[in-house]
Amino acid sequence: MAFINIKYGREGIVKVSADTATISDINETSDLLRAGSTATRLLHESVIEHFQGEPPVTEEPEVFLPKFEDGLPDFPRKLKIMVGNGPRDAFDDPPQWFINSLKKVFPDNFMWENAATDLPGGEGEAAAMVFQDEAPKREHWIDHWGFVGVGLDEDGRGGEEILVSEPYGISLQQIVELIPFFEKVGWTFNIVGKSSHYPSATIRIEIKEKK
């Protein structure tokens, strides 16, 4: 039979361990840790609240996830969920670099015609439509997309605006297929794992003007 040992003090839980002797004990310990993960978290927070007045603000939530080693259950892993800054809607005030580059490269796209008078968002809305129309293989990499400011000060000024897309995955071949398009429009991109849509299941493609 497996037993869980929880060591805690004024700073909350400092160590969780288990007494195991057999593979069966290890499997049972894994189930026990999963079953008690929520209660363990509440214990940790309640101890901190009691001694410090209020629990700390956690900007990056921590969770316990089941862990498997070569198909066999192991001790759950404590993870921090790294959540990216969510983008605004792609049609909501696109940055000027985005509009200018698309107008330069795709001047004959019909969306530019009378955009200033016929579209509520003017050329910005037209640019978002042109991007969707001209971007190659968009089903492979354009998902949950929009614009976000990075490097802003406390008043929301400065920094730069980038385009982000958060697909569930992308292959090397699909990345290769994008390169000619990015060279054509004069943009560059970076792929990171810190996303805002379904963190841990999506990746984040950050796109900006090449300088």
C-alpha cells in the first residue's frame, strides 16, 4: 500500500513524497497524487493565506499533470502554464506596416477598391482581407490570429505591433512553403511555445516587418 507524505510550513507545501516498494505502489501513488492534486493545492494556498493574510497573486498558474515514462505512469509533473498576451481581432486597427506592405506587393487585389468608403475599417479591414486572400496554405498556419503590442510601457505607449497566429502545429515542409511569401512581403517570423489560445496545445507564430 502506498502513502503520500506532505511536508508544509508557513510558506505552504514545501515537499510531497511517497513511500513505495513495488511497481504496484508506484502506480497507486500516481493515482493518489492525481486524485489529491486539487486538495493539495487548496492546502498550500490556505496555509499561505492564514500566515500572510492573503494568497499570493499567481500570474502564471501552476498545475499538476499526469506523467508517463515510456508508457508507464510516473509521479505527476508540476508545471507552470505560460500564457501569452492574447491578440485583438485581426480587423481591429491593423498596424500601418501591415497595410503598407500588402498594398505594395498586391496592389491589384480588388479589396483595395473603394475600401475607404465601402468598408467600416477602411484600408485596415481591406488589408486583413487581402492577407487572408493572398497568404499561401493559410489552413496550415493561420488560426486564432490577430495583432498584439509588445514592449509597451505602463501607459501602453512605445513598443511595436506584431501579427500573431496560434495554430495547433506546423511541419517543417509547411514552414518551408511560407518562406517565399514572407520574403515577398518583407516580413519575418518567430515560432514560440507561449500562446494564449489553448496554452500547451497551440504554438505561437510572431510576425513583424523585417528591418
